[in-house]
Amino acid sequence: MYVEVTNRVRSTVGTTEKFSVRVGLHQGSTLIPHLFDLVMDVITSDVREEVPLSVMFAGDVVLVTLTREGVEIKLELWRQALEDRDLRISRAKTEYLWMGGKGKQGAVKLGLGDIKRVATFKYLGSCVMEDRDIDSEINHSIQCAWMNWRSSGILWTKRRVQK
């Protein structure tokens, strides 16, 4: 994005000579999600809707609508808003989940290409499934709880608790 960037540091003892900046914010920087969210809030202010119709978190965007055509319209608006500012939607990483909304089912398009359809969408540790079945999500949560319990080092017997 930036080529041959130079900078100077000004402090109470004076100003340094110019030096090259070769590394920006690191991927693991605690500022990255906050800066990204701030920039995305400004860039998408014209197309963003209230929660739960548009949800943004740390580089991910969830768009909700009742029809396939509605999703395509929203995707196109987001694509235009981002591309007007030299950003791109990753077509390879973009997915959609069909949960039986109104209208006929079919491929969701972004530009000339189809978006990948998934049957399960996992986000922040929770799964949403197209058949709305939550049994596997509950079983997974129970298994995680048991694994954490077993790794805690506390063993239960009928006679006593051992540590």
C-alpha cells in the first residue's frame, strides 16, 4: 500500500533524521481490530444496517436478509462501497448459509462469480446450521466442558475427592 515510506521522530530533545519505515502495524498488534473497526465504520456508513441485519467484527461481516436477491443487492452495495476506497471483498473467503428464507433457492452471485455455499457456519465458537439443528452444537459444548473438567486435575470417586 505504501512504498518507500520515511518518517522522523520529534521529542523534547530534538528531531531525528529521516529513516525508512519497512514494517507497519504487526498482525498481532492489539490496535489492529480497533483501527480496522474504526475505518470500516466510516467506509461502510452508507451501506451498513442495524444489528442483526449487518454485523461486523474483526474483519468479518455478516449480512442477513430473507431472500437470495436481497443478499446479492447487499453484497453489491458493500462491494461498491469498499472498491470506491480501493478495498476488495475476498471472493475466495466469502460464504453464504441458506436457512430457507423466502424466495427460490439458488446460487448467490457477487459480480460475475458464484459465492461458496456452506451447510454449517462457525463463528466465535458457535455453529449455525442450515437445518437449524442445535443438537450437535449442544453435544460439542458438553464435550468441551467435560474435557476442561478432566484436565482440571480433580478426580471424583464414590468415596472421596482426590486432588
